[in-house]
Amino acid sequence: AQSVAQPEDQVNVAEGNPLTVKCTYSVSGNPYLFWYVQYPNRGLQFLLKYITGDNLVKGSYGFEAEFNKSQTSFHLKKPSALVSDSALYFCAVRDDASGATNKLIFGTGTLLAVQP
Amino acid sequence: GAVVSQHPSWVICKSGTSVKIECRSLDFQATTMFWYRQFPKQSLMLMATSNEGSKATYEQGVEKDKFLINHASLTLSTLTVTSAHPEDSSFYICSAGGTVNQPQHFGDGTRLSIL
């Protein structure tokens, strides 16, 4: 069965410092991985995805993520955090062995708090 | 980029009433839309997959008669919470579009409060 784990409920980082939000996954086939961000009382905004190719994926707002097949991880990173990055971040996966469905499996979310 | 519009953004109503939430894809057609429920400080729970022209596919534990889904056109899906009670109060989010390797696009959500 597909699953996604975000081991940290909250990540605190000072503005200007690098940030990492962790995500690990489990699928039976090849993973299609996504990161989304959610601001209060809003829907989810797409940040970036990994489908195939380069393990380092660059996305919106300066975020990037590194796909690591051996560790089944897809951690979200940013070299220099901004206060405005404070939000709830979700990792999601689809399994190419799951058939035609494009249903996403979400992690539990990580609240990123960037202190000025 | 693709836009998904969700309406209303906030609704407060009395216990026992029915509430309809609309999800529209504004610049693309969506044969499939998804409805999620989110509790405070928790992840999204997929409620059902809305299929244009056919019955919705509900996730285990979701009451079909309680949460009615209609997907009558390629740009509109509706979720009706019937005979709503305070425990139905939640944040409901829809998504549309995407393929297996393309991202879904999310509406801005509907905050439902049942008094």
C-alpha cells in the first residue's frame, strides 16, 4: 500500500537560515512525488514535483527537493528561509502501479515556522 | 495556470439544514474531481472521487447518503452535506485536473460551521 510519512509536526527555523522539511514514502511501483503548501484558510498550492530524471527538483518560491530512491525520501529544502514561508507543507505521492487513478496520498503535514 | 474555484468560502448554518458546496474548474475540463475534508491541524482526508457523468467513488467510512456528490458537467462538481450536524463542521477542499504525473489543482476551501 502507498503511504507517506512526514515525521515532524513542526519545524522552526530562523529567517535567513536553510530549512529542510522531511518526507519519506512507500509505494509498490515508481513514485510520483509532490510538495504542496497551505496558508491559513486556503487550499493547497503546488510547489514542485518529481516524476523522473534529475534527483534535484527546483520549484516555486526558491524551494527545491531531492529525490533519494535508496532512502525513499523526498525532503523539501530552501537555502534561506523567509518569514513569509511560514505555512503548512504537505508531501504527497502517487504510485505508477496503482492503475489509472490519479488519487494522491498525503502526508500528515509539517508546520513551518520561520522566526524573524 | 489552471484555476479551481470553490464556493462558498465560508458558511454558517443551523443544525439539520443541507449545505451545497461548488467546485468549478475555470479554464480546463475535469472528468475527475476530488473532495477532501481537513480537521484543524490535521492532514487532508480524501472523502470521494467525483466522476463526470457517473457515480462518485467514496472512501471507506464516508457516508454516501450524508455527503452527496454530483458531477454533472466537465467543469462543475458539487458536494451536498445533508442534514448537517455540528460534527460535520470542518474545512472542505476540492481539487481537479492533473494526471498521474501532473499536479492536481486545489480550490481555496470552504469553512463549514454548523451551529
